[in-house]
Amino acid sequence: TRRVRTRDLLAAKERGEKWSMLTSYDQYTASIFDAAGIPVLLVGDSAANNVFGYETTLPVTAEDLLPLVRAVVRATRQTLVVGDLPFGSYEEGPTQALRTAVRFMKEGGCHAVKLEGGQRYAAQIEAIVGAGIPVMAHIGFTPQREHTIGGYRVQGRGETADEVLADARAVAAAGAFAVVLEMVPGEVAKRVTAELPIPTVGIGAGPETDAQVLVWQDMAGLRTGKAPRFVKRYAALADTLDEATRRFADEVRSGQFPAPEHTF
Ligand code: KIV
Ligand code: NA
């Protein structure tokens, strides 16, 4: 077995084969997802929320993310690992963007990078791609702009659909190998997917994209509480872990653990 390449994802689109992507931030989840055949793992800046406990993705830095990227790369054999460029690490221009992307490739060892933005960041995408680094774009709702957007809101409803389409065209023209469509109407995602030569990866974008991505703690039910509408929970890890934790504490209290077989 070899690592998935960006050209494999393009070939999958041409064959009409859908694929999945998950976030991962550590070695155990990475190796499980890798063995399960998930072709692409994203070390997302959503580590801000899901690892570091911040309210938004804005505070997380390259210094925070790079060790997580290294862990995921080390734990995988087949998966293409994408490192997410954090807020503040690419907006200034192509030079800053390329510098950060090179850091992710050299220090993180990932196989591609992702950044948020469409037409506005086409120059950044071009510069990174020009240096031989594959770029995954991310349009529609982009969490790093949530203060401007005014919260988690569906993008591309009504007349603004053309904006999403223009962003999609711009990132494809700039050389992105794939594009995440976050929280856009299913109809818009369908149009973008039909028109673009590159794979679309949906999150809250309906069933017509070439691929689907979820944050792994959402997919596996480790995060509890009200989830966004686009989340489906495939397990209840929070309950499993809660139960294990309480049993461990109970057995320590009662003297049931450790037993003779755990004792030297
Ligand atoms: O950081 C992240 O988790 C993401 C995905 C949801 C696409 O950008
Ligand atoms: Na992200």
C-alpha cells in the first residue's frame, strides 16, 4: 500500500466514486482512520475548539498545530494528510502564505495544506501551488471570518449563490486540488460539483458533493450537546468514556482494582 495522492482523488471524481475525510489531531485516531481506509485526514484548525478548548478557531497558531500534524503523519501509512493553515498565517499575502505552507510541509511533514477563502485568496493558492505544494481550498462558511459573517450562517442562499460559484471557480483556476464547501445550500453545492473539474468536499452542503468531511469528535459522538444540523453521530464515545471512567473510579474505591492479575 502507498499513500493516497491528489491525483487519486481526481480519478475518484472522474469515476463518480464518493470518498470521506475526517479531522484527526492525534496518533490513535489517525491510525484507526488510516486502517479504516479514510483517504484524507485533516489536521484542522478546529483543534482550537476540539483539542485546546477555545470558543473559536482564531487563537490557534502554527506552533500549536505543527506537533499535531507530525503525530498524524507518523501514525498513518495510506492517508493523505492535510495541514490547515491557521488564522493569521496567510492573509498578508502570497509570501506569508507560502512561508507558512513550507513550514507545514517541512516541520509538519504533511502532504498538502488547506486555507480558507475564495477569490480573495487566489493569489495565495497560486503561490503555494507554484512551489509544488497541493492546496485544498475552503469556501462557503469559513469559521476564521465568523466575526465578519456574523456567526455560523449558511452562505450562498438566493442571489449570493453566484458568489460561492465565483469563489469555487477562482480556487480551481488558482490550482487547488480540492475545495471544501461548508454550509452552503445543497443545490449550490450540486452546481459547483458539476461545474468544477476538482473534487468538492462537503460539510453541511448536502449529498451531491464528491466527498464528505466531519470533525471526528462530532462523527463519533465524543462532543456532546447540541450539534449543528449537518452532524450525524455514528457512535456515542462520550457515553462509553463516561461509563468506563465511573467504573474505574468505583473499582478503585471498592478495592476491586487492581486485582492479583494486575499486580507484580
Ligand atoms: O478545521 C476543520 O475541522 C475544517 C473542516 C471542518 C473542513 O476546516
Ligand atoms: Na479548518
